[in-house]
Amino acid sequence: MNTPLLTSIDSYHIGTSQPLSDHQLRPLIKIFDKPYRSADTVLGGRSSVAIQPVAGIGSVVVKYYTRGGFIGHFVKRRYLRGGKIRSQAEFELLQTVRSLGVKAPNPIAYAHRGALFYKAWLVTEEIKDHQTLAQLSLSDPDRALSLIRQVASNVSTLIHNNIHHVDLHPGNVLVDAEFSIFLIDFDKACLLRRDRHKLRSKYIDRWKRAVIKHRLPDGLWQTFKTELQKNE
């Protein structure tokens, strides 16, 4: 994992994977506190995002960290600092999983603003012309099933390295125009040092719950289970 380059601009603390000029950082800072849209997924993903072109990089996705549940009605975007900033943790984990060969968005930068209570953002390269695997499974079930082997191969790499993506479901798998898959939303992912069979079961159970709850084709979880078990 590469050590991020750190800088501060207008009270924003920013870590980047490559040197970024003031001309590149300023456009990002301008949108950090602008309105954002919720991720458009069949499963109603938790992430809130904005798209921003950056000179010399291309189009990037800016992820806003927002609270859900009961507390989200009162405190939507601020977090109490305790340990690593959430955007930094996800940025570093994306670097790690990509170094292992897992298909995931390329992390460009993370940022936060505030001391005891903070807001946070993550910047990644945009996956062009994408849809979620959940969306594809409703419009083209056969094509979606044909991609499960790709998904299972990437998840097997996570399992082998004791990495638990706590919310992996078909809405958190992006499919680009060339039908390559990318795993997204590694927020709260963690190392889970336990029996790998148990970790595999956690992935299968979470995937199955999402497929059933959102009435996606049954073959989506049955094939996922079969392909993961092949990789044991």
C-alpha cells in the first residue's frame, strides 16, 4: 500500500494517491459541501455521490459519508472522531484489495473537515457506463448469471485474505460496458480473523438475503454459492 500524500486547503485535510495540483484539488473542494444524490441502485445503496471532472485524471466519483437509521434523522453527515477517519480507512482498503488483484474502483483521494466532529469524502475514478449487477439481473438474467464467476473469484480473494466486506450484495457490484465487474462500498469492511469457511458463509448469507428481499432472480444467489464453494 502506498503512503498517501497529505495536504491541507481551506480547512480540508486531504490524502491523495498521486500528486495533485491546486488546480486539480480546488474543483473537488467546491463540491464537497454541495447537494449530492443518493446512489441509484436497485437495492437503494447507502452511498451518496457526486460526479466531477478533474483535469489530468478524468471523471471521478465523490462519495459523501452519511448516516442512516434513527440517528441519521438528526445528524446526517457528522461523525465523532475515534480512530481512523472513515474515508481514509476505505481509501486504504481499496488500495489493499486492488493490490491483491480484486476489481474495485481506483482510489484518488480522501478528505475530511473538522476535528472532534468531522465530515468525510472519498474520491475514486468513475466506472464509465455502468449498471449494478442487480439492475442487470432484472433486464438480462442470463448475462448477470454469467458474471457470477467473476464476482466469486474476487470474493474468494477477499476471503483468502480474511477481508470481510460487510455489505456485499448485487447492488454493490458494478458492471461496465465491457461486462467487467467491480466491487464497491468497502466502508466498514474489516479484517476478520476466523475460520474462512465461516467468513465464506457470511458472504453467502448476506448475498442471499439481498436477492430474496429485493426479489432478484433466485439463480443469482444459488450460482454465487456454488461458485464460491468451488473455490474452497
